[in-house]
Amino acid sequence: MMKNNLKKIEDLTVTIVGLGVIGGGFAQSLKNIGVKTIYGIDIDEGTLRKAEEKKIITEGFVKTKDPLKKSDLVVVTLYPNIVKSFFVNNIENFKDGAIITDVIGIKGKIIEEIDPFIEKSEKKIDFIFGHPMAGREKRGIDFADSRVFQNANYILIKDKKNKKENLDLLSEIIKKMGFKSVSFLTAKEHDEIIAFTSQLTHAIAVSLVNSDNQKYDTNRFIGDSFRDLTRIAKINEDLWSELFLGNKENLLKMIQQFENELDIIKNALKNDDIGTLKEQFIISTRRREKID
Amino acid sequence: MMKNNLKKIEDLTVTIVGLGVIGGGFAQSLKNIGVKTIYGIDIDEGTLRKAEEKKIITEGFVKTKDPLKKSDLVVVTLYPNIVKSFFVNNIENFKDGAIITDVIGIKGKIIEEIDPFIEKSEKKIDFIFGHPMAGREKRGIDFADSRVFQNANYILIKDKKNKKENLDLLSEIIKKMGFKSVSFLTAKEHDEIIAFTSQLTHAIAVSLVNSDNQKYDTNRFIGDSFRDLTRIAKINEDLWSELFLGNKENLLKMIQQFENELDIIKNALKNDDIGTLKEQFIISTRRREKID
């Protein structure tokens, strides 16, 4: 796969933009697989110093121009609402031929916003949109840990504009980092399946916690099931309100599908229909056994 | 607390009825805290031999009379639908003054069924109904492990018929086994809160998995959130259909409360109301931070 690439992975110059829990994880992970030059960009000097002390970046920058102009790969791990402005403001700073990638949890909206700028630009950059399906409830460089990526799924958006050798290279880097699968989807496909596996689960967890009528000291009456189902109810409100609204049509559809299934259980309860309950449980058991 | 009890915990003779994942866990756990004589009753000879080989029981029995007549404490870990018949068929076999306890996940129904037999009986037994909030998705003695009880919650149903010294003794045993809390509730209270923390979570997990339209290879597009929210969708259909129907009024109420919260999110999506979304996320985050 590497035969068309002049540089080996170790010799690539990489910049991580935003050294939070995901950006920091990327830096550590790239260092682990042997990348020699990893620059970090962050608005917070303290974060840059921490990343340097942890030796997960070669050097940290608040100003973007110097690291970007040298970088073969730029991983933008900023919040969705600032990715566009970062990209547009820096479009002249990227190195010719550079691969740019992001980590935003929905893809249609950001691609729609950024694509016109890529097309207008005379820079030969290759923006490969991506989504690592791994995260932490905690924020910031202190909680960054490459282990979160081990055996996780990764989705790349394959567009006809993207160069095959760049898709191959990024895919190879991702697998080396420890992700178990790299899937290529269109933005539309991505946003459909992610509304189900990610946004719906967060909507459910939030609603479950918030539906507690607080008549009892809940903490004394929970088991692992409640703990597991509500872990992600501790949620970054700025990020997730954007993700929800940016994928609202798909999410509303998935909530409807989910409620249809819940209706089956409700009706079975109302009708003392033990057969239907068992059937639902047998189906869910069989399906869950296939998930790992 | 022990001053009114003639016997120390170690010197109690205990029988575990049903050596599945919970019964086996009890046996191991009681052995760990020093109980010298632990009998096991099971209809499956192979299970009894395994429990003997693991040295978590002193001796296994298919017939109930001999172990029960010697036992100061009997822990019945059978499925809900056979607890009543076990109890009624063996009521003359229990030792005078014995404490009997169960582990069924709903309490109103089983107490209603069993109470008349306790009242009719001339045996001086003390049935303390209970619910250890710990379990495993896997079944059987092979997966029994006392560690599942560590830091878990336990609920005991306190009735005016129960002797204070017996409630104290059972509570002390439970804490020694590693449970982090023992709460005393009425059966009505238990079934209300459990409909929320346990049955609702299972209804949600099952519905989530079953609402997958299977257009994609879901396994490649999930993160930990989906894994966590669906773990309990692998569910014992015989046990849980009984638990659901045995607590249907409370469960339907809790599903309604949950759907009301989901409606708030749905409406916020439809109205592009980012303020309400953030508010819901802030509430859920604050509540989830208090759960451990």
C-alpha cells in the first residue's frame, strides 16, 4: 500500500490542531507508532507545555503558520463550530499536497461548509473527513490516552476528490494506531448510521437520567445496568447540542424507530402478552451476541 | 448488633437453594467470610458436583429435607415462578427460627403469594425478602463469582413480622459479603424504584438493539456508548418477562416518564432549540456526576 508514497509514516511531519482528550490521544498514539515530528497547535499555552512535558509533541505552537507549512498530515480535533473558520483562515498556510483530516461526529454539515473553500483554493490539499469512534467523558490533555483508540472503529469519508494513495496512507496510519476497523462511507451514510449508534444512545441516556422523579435516593438502588446506560449522560453540552442539531433529521428518524420498539413492549405489558415480550428478548439477545 | 444472636456468623448453617450464577456467588461469598457449613440444593447433580469441587459448598443435595432442617439461614435463588412452590412444599422442612431470604427482582407479587403460607404455618420461620442488585449476563455455576457483589447495592424488605435481630444479622452478613449498602424499603417502594433503575433500563436496551434497521454492518460503526447501552439486551427471556409483567403498572409509568423526557429532546430538535438541548444536557450531567 505504501509503494506510491515517498515518505514512510515515521518520516511524516504531523500537526495536531487542538490538544484536548482526542488531540492529545492522537499525539500520543502517533508517537507510539514512531512518527518523529509531531507539532501541536492550541490556544492554551499551558496545554502546549503539558504536551511537551509528556513528550507527546515535538513542539507546541499558538500561531498556526509555521507548523502547518511543514506538515504532511494535519489532524484537526477542534469543536465542530470552529473547524470551518480554522480551515478557511489557514487555507494558505497548508503545505502543498498535505492531507487534512478532522474528527467531527457528523459529516454532512461540515463537508458542505468546507467543500466550496477546498474547490476554490489553488492549494493542492487533500481533505479526508473522518470520525474515530472513541471518546472519553472527561475533557482536556490530562485525560488524553492513546489506549482509548485500541480496538475502536474508524470511519473515513471517501470522496472522488480524495487521492487513493492518501486514503491508503491515512487508513494504514489509523490501523497502526490500534483501531480495529476503518470503514469508507459517504457522508450521507455516515450520518445515518451514526444517528443510530451514537446520537440516539446519547439522547436515551440523557432522557433516562432526567426522567428520575427523585422520590428515592437513586444511588442506593442502582445496579450496573443503570450505571452503564447512563454513563454518557455526563455530556459536553456545547459539542453535543451541535451534533444533535446538525443531524436532526436522521436523529428524529432513529428516535421514532426506537419508540416503535418501545411501543411493542408497552403494548405487550398492557395486554399481559408474555409471548411478545419473550420474542423481543430473544431477538435482542441474538443481536447483542453478534456485537463486540 | 450481634449481641442478641446466639451464634456467630461463622457458626451458622446456611443452605443455598439453586446454584446458578447468583446462588453460586452467594456460596463463594459466604465461604470467603468464614461460614463453615454451607449446603447447596440443586436439581442438577452436575452443578452440585462442580460446587463441591470448587469447595464453595460443604455438601450438595438434590433432596431438600436434610439440609433445610439443619439450616439457620436459607438463601433461595430460584427463578420467581418456582420460589413459591419451593417454599410451600418445604415449609415443614425448615428449622424452627430459621431465616429464609430470596433474591427476586420484584417484591410485591412474591410477598403477596407467600405471606398467607407464612401466616398459616406453625413453624417459627422468619422470611426476610431481599434483592441483591448485582447480576451477570451469563448463567450457571461456571460464571458464579463473589466479586460481582463487591460495592453493589442490596435492598431488604422490612416487615413488622420480621425480627429485629434477624434483620440486623442478615444486614451484617450482606455487608461482610462486600455489598456497599443495605437499604430497607417496603415492597411497594422497592417495586417503584426498581421499575426505574432496573426494568426500564432493560426495556430501553432491548428496544435500542431491536430498533436497528440493519441497513449497515452495525458492528463496524459503534463506539463504547452503544456497547454500554446494549450490554443488558442479552437477556434471560423467561426471567425478565416475569419481572416485567409482575411489575407492569410501575414499569409503564416509568416508560411514560422516560418518553416525556425524550419528547423534550424531540421537540427541541424540531424547533432548532439549542437552549433546551443544552439545558437537558446540563441537568443530566449534574445528575450523573452524583451517581457512583
